[in-house]
Amino acid sequence: MHRGTPSQSESDAPRRKARRIPRACDFCHRRSIRCRVSSTDPTKCQNCADFGEPCTNNRPVKKRGVRPLAERAGDSAVTLTAIVPGGTEQHISQAWKAPAIAPQALVMNLVEVYFEVVYPIFPFFHRPTILRQVSHGEYQTNRPLFAVTMAICALSSARARDGAIFSGRWDLSSLKDPPSESFFTAAESAIQKGGAANTDFNDMRACALLSITAIQYGQPRTMHYYLGLYYTFVEIDGLHDEGNWPKGIGISIYTLDVYTSIVWARVVRSREAQSNVVYPTALDDTEISDAGYSQSSAISPMSPLQSPVESARCWLYGWNFTTDLYRILEHVLDQFRRRRSEHRLSTPIDAIFGATSVPSSAVLDSILTAYKNLPSRFKETPPAISNEDHRLNFQTANIAATIQLVRMMLFAAEDATVEQRCRVASELLQAFSDVPVVYLRAISSPLLHHLAGIGSILGSVFEHGLPESAYQQIRTVLLSLVRLLADLEVGLYCTAGASSRIRTLVERIDECIRNQQQLAVTAGQTGEAYSAESQYAAATTVPSSYVDGSSPLFLLPPEILDDWSWAFDFAQNGD
């Protein structure tokens, strides 16, 4: 049978042998990744071309071939010592390698975004150190560093998606893929769990960052899980005494702990009386090297020993002032729960230690006096021309928000009048309105939960009925809140529609009051007696402070009261 033969051109054409790089370049060798020739530049490998790295081969060349017998005998001795009694050989595990999540250039950009919009509130890192580690790709072979790097990327990506970036130096479309959730999952899988013998500090930082990211997602259960895991690491190693580890993360998570206990009605895990925590030194990262720094630890900004001239030079002074406010908040929260009988049962122990508390007016006076003594730079937000200016402006915004949070907690425990509650809420909104919206957006979702506190202040006054004149004051505050939320929630992942929900709630209340007014008019025309109390049997006695005698009393139906909390739930997509 005749078989076809190759054509002359096919048989004569030499086969092209695939080129193989006999020795990986320095860049690929350090990362234990495959080194292959670039398709566009034969003088470089593909990895060096992708990351813009110089493609070098400067490391020493190891000897090849059969080694002398003495060396091989030495190796055999080492191998024998690696055999444990019982005949079981212990094999050295392979080096850990990071999964491919995103290009190194994107990771580097997201770390830079962290220092732009997250670091001024949560300064967990020494900037030169983490930037050097990420730029060298060290996270690709270091599991704890990979976990914390992915956690940074998850938070930065979520903030970028929610419109928190204000500098204009980033192409936002380039930061979207992969999404924040991909980085979050990668960080989760890399965190060491199960009570390992040695806790790596980067695992702790990763847990802290994931808890903040969960707030951004609107997932409070996930937030509590990773905040709890962080404090589990603290308990295992006794890190409530942070004499030998960085101060920034310890105080940052303390403030986050107090904040979450207020917003989600949980306990405070880290009591200041049980922690040996000092304030971070007010130095810029450029003044700190691997060898340390010479200046001693900072003192409380409320201390009379603090120099206002020195304090105005560094943004960390304002950050430390916010820490003081959270320390006060911890005690205000205790006071709040002691006063509210539904929060706690009285026991004989109270009689032993007493249950005295400082008047709210005295607490507020102390705070306002300390605020008055702050350098003026922490009370204003001038146009920023440098990173330091931006960080100072962040402190101005955070201080204003935290002071208002303290005021809300002080009033929430008291039987304040409608006028007092509306005044506090209005002043809170005014304080936020005085801060450029770019910084409010940069602080992002956590700040919105401050605003949700307005619902707690005003919501309870509806339970017993209100005169229309009092409702009009509340209505004015609610519409101001709607306008502020409309500016802040643009693009926010977890709070979309918050302003429209509150606006719809106001419209429903307006309609309810109009209906009750119409019923009252109709009853008057027919000579029948009408009272709002008769419409809703759930009504109870009305505090005299709510009634001004100049307008009729109105009650809201139960379905509107139930929807009040829903309208102020800014984690609608939460778990």
C-alpha cells in the first residue's frame, strides 16, 4: 500500500528547539517561580518584564557534579540525625507559596490606597517597612505577611469601590478586578488558626483589618468573628501588656472595640483598667528606622504636661486625642447601662462598691474644655497640599464625629426633652457638615453608624405620642440627615438607599398625621369624641415633657414604629 510521504519543504525544514533558560534570574529565584524568556524582550524573562524589574544573574554559581566523598558522608550523618526513635523519618516541608490572586503591581497600588484613606484612622504599619516588603514580593513566600497583605488589599479595594478615594491619582477601574471579596477570602485562608504555638503579629493585624472590612461590607457577624479572633490571639499571648509590641494597632482596636460595643450593643472586650497601653509617639514614619527611635512615648493630649506647640506638628496628637474620647466613652457606656434598668439586674454587689456616676453635664464640660485647648489645626480642614495635611484633616473629621458620639451616649441615658434631643442631633449634623465631604466619604461606612445613632436618640420619643409641633422639629432634623446621607452614600456597597428609606419614613409619618388630623376634624363635625389614644391601644402614658399644650397629640401606628429601626439600619446587605 502506498503511504504518503512528507513534502520536500517539510522534510528539509529544521525543527526549532524550544529555548530553555538554564538558570533562573535573581528575581524569579528569590520567589521560587518559573523563569521563562519574555516574548517581547529576549534580554529579560517574562516576570521581570511584567513587573519592570532588572533581569540579573548576580548570585554565586553553585558547584555541579559529584561532590567529594567527605561531603556526602557529612550529609548522610545529617540525614541519620533526622530519624526519630521508632524509625519514623521527619521530612522537611516544602516552602510555603502564595496562591495567585492579583498582579504585584495591583497589590502595590492597593497598599498605597490603604495609606491614603485608612492609615490616618487605623495606623497599623510602619509605612516604609510594609512598602519595602510588598515591593520586593516577600508576601509571596511568607504566609503571615501574605495574610495581612491580602487583608490590606481587601479593605482598600472595598473603600475604593465605595468612593472613598479623593486624591484623583488612581484609575478606579484598574482597582476593581479582582474584587475585594477575593482578597478577603485569600486572607481568611492564610490566617493561622487552631491555637498555634507561636502567634504571628501579622495574623493579628490581618484579623483586625478583616473586621474593619466586614463593617464596610455591612456584615456585623463577620466583623464580630474576626474582632473576637484578634482578642483570642491577645489572650493567648497576654498581649494586654503591649510593652514589647507596636502601640498603633493596640489602641486602634481598643477604639474599634468600644465603637462596635455601642453600635451593635455588645460588651467591651478590652477594658482600659486591665490594659497596659501607652500612647504612640507623635513621630512621622520617616523618623523611625529599623533601629528604633529616640523619643519617649507620648502622653495623653488631655494632660496639662502636653505642649500645644509640639502637638500641632504631628497628626498622631489628634489621633491620641480621639483615643482619650474613646476612653471616656467606655465609662459613659458603663454609666448608660447602669441607668437603664432593662440592661442590667441590680445585685447586692452594687451596695458594696456603690453605683455613683458623674453627672452627664460634668463629663460634657470636661470634654468641651479639652477640645477648646486643642491646637486650632485639629478644629479646621484647610485645603490639603501634602499627605501630612490630609492626615491632619482626617483627625479633624474623626474628632468631630467622636465628640458627637459621646454626646449622643450621654443624652441617650437621660430623660431628655424633644427639644434637647433635636438640638443634639442638629449639632451632630452641623459638625459633619462643617467637614469636607471627601473626608467623610474616606472614613466611609463606620462614620455612617454614627449617624444611625440619631435614630436611637429620636426614635424612642414616638413610643408615647407627640404633639405635632414637636414632630416638626424632629422632621427638620430627619430631612437634614437625608441630605447629608445622600452626599455620603454615593456608591456605598452596604448602605445604598439609606437616605431614600428615611425620606419614605418621613412621608409615611406625614401621611399618618394628616389622616389623624382629618379624623379629628370629622369627629368634631359629627360631635363625636376623638383621641389619638383610641386609635392605637398600645399607647401608654405620655411624659409631660413631650406635651406643650398648643397642639394635639399624635400617635404612630405600630408598623411605622417597627419600620423606624429598619430605616436606620445601615447594614441592609449584612449577614
